[in-house]
Amino acid sequence: MYQVLDGKLVSQSVKDRVRVRAAAHNAKGEEITLAVIIVGDDPASRVYVNNKKKACEYVGFRSLEYALPASTTQEELIELIHELNERRDVHGILCQLPVPKHIDDKAVIAAIDPKKDVDAFSEINVGKILIGKYDLLPCTPAGVMELLDYYDIKVEGRNCVVIGRSNIVGKPMAVLLMHANGTVTVTHKKTRHLREVTNKADILVSSVGRAKFVTADMVKEGAVVVDVGMNRDENGKLCGDVVFDEVAPKCSYITPVPGGVGPMTIAMLMQNTLKAFEIQQSDYEG
Ligand code: GUN
């Protein structure tokens, strides 16, 4: 019998932890502020941004939304980021990705002050994560680790297989699993004999972004399966990468979609914003 890793439950406990600390700051007249930039009108991005704003409200942060038209130039966007970098009353900045094609997302990420980079996408933060000396962690991989920890799922010494090698999920996920002493394999489009590799996984994390990608024949009996996918099926319904109904019976633990990793990402964003605020505050106090 498998157990579902309940992202709603665990994200709630993370947000409640953040909320208590935010209340203590608020009581001292300090308002924690997250600036969220969205460029264009991608409907999925709109949903994510709305959820992030809702979470800010719940934990007691102020959120500032900058909804810019798709015609915004890279220079205009970067100028806004520079302004937000300078503002002492803004503690976290994120630009929802993807941005329109005429804008280079790497340049946008590089423009964000690493201390306010609550996605932890900047070169400085990525480098710090790699050497294990980090303040801010990328939200989705950090959310997966939090979920494993909550259910007391041990990573040490276990075979961990990550499907996907994106900068946002796959690569940092592999690094965090390594820091937790997992034995990590990263697979991707060019991986040969993928099924043979995934079948050795005690912990399998899928972040390919393709519906029905992970099937029962790819999963070892008793594995922990974490589904980072956020896809739409043929009926437009939100689904992950994993064929849940056929994979779940083989698992010890599995995340659902929705209600698994998704809510964790947002909770970790709140945690990062709190951390960024606290670090900036201690910097100013010198
Ligand atoms: N687009 C998809 N996931 C993310 C994320 O975690 N952060 C940002 N900024 N954009 C995204």
C-alpha cells in the first residue's frame, strides 16, 4: 500500500511557520515585501502569480505586482529590476518565467540582486548551492526535500534518479539530493535505456514536463516517486509526468498532481522571502 505525499498539508505547515515569524516582524513595524513581475499574458503564468500573491497575503507579506505588457523591452524590464534592487522596502524580487521571446531570461535573472533573488536562479546563488554554502534555495527542489523530510524519507545512501536537467529543477534537485548523501543519476533526452536507469531508483524525481511520461514499467517496486510535472492532458486537465493510477501501486510513497510538489514550491518561496528579508535586515544593521 502506498502513501501519498501530501503537498497541501506540508506546504501549510511551512507557510504557518513563516506566518508566525512574519507576524513577529510585523509587530515591530517591519513589512516583508515581495515584488512579482509578470510580462505578457501567459495564462499559466497568471495562475502561478496569483497563487504567489495569495500565499503572500496568507503569511502576512506585502506583495507588489508589476504586470507589464508583452511588448516591454528587455531594457525596460531590467530598469524596473534595478529600481527594485535599490528599494530598501522590497526584500524579494521574482520575474515569472517564461518571458516573451525577445527578452533574454538569463539577462533578466542576472539583473536581480542575488540577495533579493528569491527564486535562487542567479549565478551567485546557483554557485553557492553547488558548493553547499547557500542562503536561498530554488523553490521547487527545496520543496521536494522538505516533503521527503516531513515524511522521514531517508535519502542517504539511496539511489536517486532525476529525470530532466533544467536549471530550475533538474540540476539543483540533483545537487540537493547529493548534499543529502544520495547517490544521484541525472537523466535527460539523450539518455539511453532510460527505463533501466529509472528502475534502479529508490527515489525517482520526474521533471520532464510531459504528460504520461513515467509509466509503471519504469518504476521499481517500493520506490518513492516525486512528480514535478505540471502538464495538461488531452482534456485540458492538470496532470503530472507520472501515470499515477498505474505507478502508485508499485510505490511506497508518491506525490499527486495537483496537491503534491506545486504547493510546496510556493511555500518555499515564502520561506525564501522571509530569509532574504532577515539577511537584508542584518546587513543594514551591520
Ligand atoms: N516559471 C515556472 N516556474 C517558475 C519559478 O519557480 N519561478 C519563476 N520566476 N518562474 C517560473
